[in-house]
Amino acid sequence: MRGIRPFGFLLLLAIADDAAGLAILAVFYPSGDLALAWLLLSVAAAVAVWLMANWLPRRMDRGRQDRPNSTWARRVLGAWPYVIAGCLSWYAFYRAGLHPALGLLPIIPAIPHAEHDFGIFAEEERHATDLLNSIEHALKVPVQLVLCAFGLVNAGVELSAVSAPTLLVLAGLMIGKPLGITLFGWFAANVLQLGLPEGMTLRDLPVVGCVAAIGFTVALFVASVAFPAGPVQDAAKMGALLSLASAILALLAGRLAAVRRTV
């Protein structure tokens, strides 16, 4: 039995996967006529909030150990400058004809963050005081509740709505994802010489791929946008829901690969 720690890798993979799905929505399924000039507002909001609430306080604190300006910005202003900038960016994406779900992405790099991130579930993160870490933990439960509500609202299809789109979505998630993650993981580790996270080997990639094949929120999101309301959309949503069976495949793959959890 080999002990591995693939959780961080899986989290990073899930984030990249969701980001790619949202990018596909923005490029191939715009919410209206494209008016990309509005994106200048998003860029301006990101640059302005970084300069005023991040760079400027640190610049004013140069040579001062007590960092009064940075402390004041963190304690008094908190996350509000970034909330306002996020609203402007969201509106800019909406007016640009791109899906507003991507609207917050330009603002995130502007938020003050620590030089090293242990991961949201790491014990060390309890002692981190940077603003990005605080926002991350504050949004954890609300995001979970919103995602749960999103799944309940968007999964309302008849169980009999199974047809060719259902099988195609299932094949893409349960076959395409594990195969793609395994092949590209091997390519990155061996051909590009990037290696794998500590504690992981190539045998672990199919297991991670099976876990990643569980398509729920983003898969439902894409299905509701890519297909018009009706039998085809319902069938595609059923494929996303049935991909929950990938959890069984992940357990079987973990058994076959002799994967066990270590502390």
C-alpha cells in the first residue's frame, strides 16, 4: 500500500477545470452582443483597487516596522474596496457580453495575500492574517450553500429524460476526463519534466481523474447555457447528474491502485 496526498493537487485541478469551463462559456456562449470595450472598466477597477488599497499603503509604510497605513487599510477598509471593484468588474463583463461569472477574476490578484499559501484546509492557515485568506475562509460556507441551492434549482429534470445527449455527457465526463487527466499528467511529468506533487505517482492520476469526473455545478451550468430549454437540455443535465457514479469508479480505481489516505 502506498500513501499519497493528492488532495491539494485535486483542488488545484478542480479550480483549473472550473475556470476552463467558465472560459468556454465566455468565449463560445456570450450572454449578448460582444462589446469588449467594457472590459476596460474591469481592468481599471482592478488596477485602481490594487493601487489605492494595496500598493499605496505599503508604499507609505516603507521603513516603518509598525506598518500603520497597511494596518488601517486592513482593519478599517477591510474587503470593501475589493467588493466595490468586484461589482464594477461584474457589471463590465455583463455589458461586454461575456458571462458575468468571470467578472471577479481580474480583482482576485489585486487582493493582498501572503507569500506562501498552505491551502484552505491546512492547519497553518488558521494563523494566517492576510486579507485574501480571510476572505477565502469567510466565503467558504456561503459558497457551499449557494452551490447547493444552484444544484437543487438547476437539476429539476425528469428521470426519464435520458437520450443520446445524456450518454454523450456521461462519456465526456466518465471516460474523457480520467483519460485526459492521466495522459496530460503523464505528458507534463515525463515529456515536459514538470514532475508530480510530492507523494504522487503516475498510478494515482487515473484515481484523481475519476474523482474529477464528478460533474455537478459547472456541468449543469454549461448544459443550461449551451442548450435551449427542452428535451435536449434535460437529457444533458441528466448526464451531468448521473456522473455522480464516478465516485464509485474512483473508489474502485483507488482499490486497484492500492491508494490509502495518510495523515
